[in-house]
Amino acid sequence: MGNEKNHTGECFLRHGQIRGVGRTGRNGLLPLHIVPATGRPGPSTAFSLWKPDALKVTEGAAHIGTYNKTPISFRKWCKTCGGHLFTDHPTMGLVDIYAAMLPHLKFEPGVHVNYQETVLRIHDGKPKFKDMPKEMGGSGINLAE
């Protein structure tokens, strides 16, 4: 779990500013090649999941665009600079404020999700879920490191 306080983040040009208030629900890692359109570099990305009421758009709400390919994820970005801000997961009742957006968040990954898709095996002793934990709508199946 993340520490309790306000965590702020912003897009590249500071048009869209957000704040996560309180504690994160779950932090973890996701292989990126399964979501290549995110534009985030690297073989995996860090997620920090929050209750929707913990996310506050503090500036530039008019500059935030939305894209959803499925009803599971609504990606939010700054329409001015293209910077990623967060993803709303309404079916899970959670919001992913990208960990990289919150520079003062003490990020401690607790799980790996969609690990069957990974191209980079990470030996860290954390649970590796084939897809997602049951409480997040997945099978709950763990894979070996």
C-alpha cells in the first residue's frame, strides 16, 4: 500500500494536473506489449490503483481527452501535449494513476498482472498472475517465477 498523503502529477506542459488523495489500493507491474498504444516505453509499466473519489483533476480538465477500446479501460491524456495522465477502470471501480505521474509516491509493487504475456521475467518473489487477481476480475491463477 502507498503512504497516506496527497500525491500530485501533471502532463509535460502542465496543462493537465491531477492529485491522488490518501492511499493507493494496489500497486504492481504490467507487461507493456499487451497495451502498445499507450506509448509508454519499456517491457513493463507500473500501476497504482486508487478509488475513483481519491482522484482529483486540479487543473486543465478541459484539456483532458479520453479513449476507450473496451468498456474496461478509459485512458485519459492531455489533448495539448499528449501526456498520459490516468486510466479509469469503471468495471473494477478503480482508477490507475500512472506511478510515473506521481514522483513522490513511494511505489512498492505488490503483484504482476497479465504475467503470461511478459517478455521480461522478473524474479522478485511477488505474485505473478496469469491475468488478474480474482478481486480485480481475473482468474486468480498464479504463475511460477
